[in-house]
Amino acid sequence: MTVTRRVDMPVTRVAAKAYTIPTDAPESDGTIAWKSTTMVTAEIEAGGATGFGYTYCDAAARTLIADVLTEALHGKDAGAVEARWHDMNAAVRNIGRPGVASCAISALDTALWDLKAKQLGVALADLFGRARDSVAVYGSGGFTSYDDDRLRDQLGGWASEGCRWVKMKIGRTPDRDLARVSIAKRSIGEAGLFVDANGAYTRKQALGFAEAFAEQGVSWFEEPVPSDDLQGLRLLRDRAPGGMAITAGEYGYTPGYFRAMLDAGAVDILQADATRCGGFTGFLRVAALCDAFQLPLSSHCAPALHLSVAAAAPRLVHMEWFHDHVRIERLFLDGAPQLNDGSLKSDLSRPGHGLALREADARKYEV
């Protein structure tokens, strides 16, 4: 058998842009409110091909790519993705790796993986090694800024489209949370109901709400207390009613963060976001940790980007079909997946992750 040696692919161009897209209505959760979302895109050229990636972050990530991370990549072999991931992390050591820097690295890492799969002529889901052909999603929105009618219509709509679970925001007005949960539960039929406090509650508040939510059939309680309060999360995990999962992890930027959360026994289901945790390389590290700890994994937001890697993560249970990002990915991206009976399926006929930016549609939102 003859093995053809892969030729190095030096990076010849790195480019980034930022786009700020108004929401279709004011949105808020338990701790913040917003009227727009910013997507930062990245392109990497090497060997005659272009890889595309993105993150949801402040436009400062674009500046960091241009001023720091381009130099860390230029002229180096794009096919050695692991080495390039380490190069980028080293380049931001004195800037601070968590936060904006990690988001910028995430956009570039997903572009490198897309580029590598295109060079090999395979879909990313196959390159990662598919564990499943389709991935279930849960509908996610139910913002605290919504009135009761919009809450009912949005969550009920996802249930009617086949989503087995839907998630709503809570915590901004605790005195209304039980009533809102009751409205949501009545609107979704047999679908499961998830709630997300975004760390808005104190430990004692969260314990009380856990009991009350369980009586209304809530099976997922996300960030009942701030995600850095590992002892508080563990308290909730130990004392929450049976059948209620305590979840967190969306603000993890480094492998050490996730390891600390798992060592503390803080969650029943770990969340990770490839647009924050170092791209697909970082997400696969989290998936390996979940496999080692025998704990379920769920992807946070950005469903179009996550689909390829979610299909390969052995313990992944579902993806988040987040209202804001679904809307943006449909506006901007060719190849954005379509919901089919509550699940998404990778297009294995297209190399890479199969996503391409429609620049003409995105241009008017460019920062």
C-alpha cells in the first residue's frame, strides 16, 4: 500500500470581520438585556482553499485577530490544527486567554478545521468520526422581556415542530417566574420544559424554586446560581428533586475550567460552546472530559457551527436551537441546517462544515 505524504499548507491570508445584527425584539434574561448580537467571522487561506469560522462576541475579537493572531498563524502549516491551536493560545498569554481572546481563537480554530476538511474533500462530521447521523435539539428563547402571548407562541411553536424540549429564561422578576413557567408548560404539550436563570438567584432562592419548578415538570435547571459558584451548583445538584438536571458550562473558555467543574461534581449535564471554548479543538477536549467522567454533554448556542462536532461527541445528548443565532445563521449562511422533527442532520455531501457566508446579505450589518 502506497501512502502519499501530505504537503504542508502554509497560511497565506487571515481575515476577520464583525457584524452587529439587531434582535427582532428587545431581549433579556435573568441578569442582562440586549438589543443586538455581534458575529465575528474569520477566513484562513492556505493551499488554494479557504476555511471559514465564526464566533458570537464583541467586535474586539476582530481587532485581536488582526493585531495578534494573524501573526501567530501566517506562514505556518494550516493542516497541523493542534499545533496552530497552541500557537494561538501562546500568543494571547499576556493578554488574557479567557473571554474575547478565546472567542477569537475559537473563530480561527473552526476556520482551520473547515479548511483541513476541504483540502481532504470530506465533511467535518466524517473527519471527526460521526457518533450519530442526526442530533436532537431543544428550542431556546422564552426571554424575560417577552409578554405572555409571545412566550406561549414561541415555545409552543417549537413543540409543534417536533422539539422534544424547550427552554425559557427566568430570574429577572422572580415573583413572576412561577406564573411564567406555568404558562409555558401549558403551551408545549408533552414536550419537556427547561429553565435558565443565568445565575440570577441566590442559593436559597434557587433551592426553593427548584422544588416549585419540579412540581410543574421542569427537568433542567440551568445556572440556578452564578456558574463560578461551584459549591452552590453542587449544593443544588445534591438537593434538587429527582429528575431535575443542574447544568452549566457555557462560560467555559479553557479545559481547566471544565475540569474544575467536573471535579467539583457541580453539574448533571455539562454545557460547552465551541465559539468560546477554543473552537472545535476545545470542544473535543470537553467531550473527552465528559467521556472520562461519564457525564452527558450539551452544546450551547450557534447550532449551525456546532452540528459537525456535535455529531461526533460520544456523550452529547442535544444541541441548543437558540432563537437569536438561528435567525442570524439563516440570514447570513448558505448551508445553515433546517429543523426536521426536532433534529438536525449534517450535509455530508459538502466538504468542511458546509457553511458559507453570504457577504451581500451580511454587508449592511458590518461594523
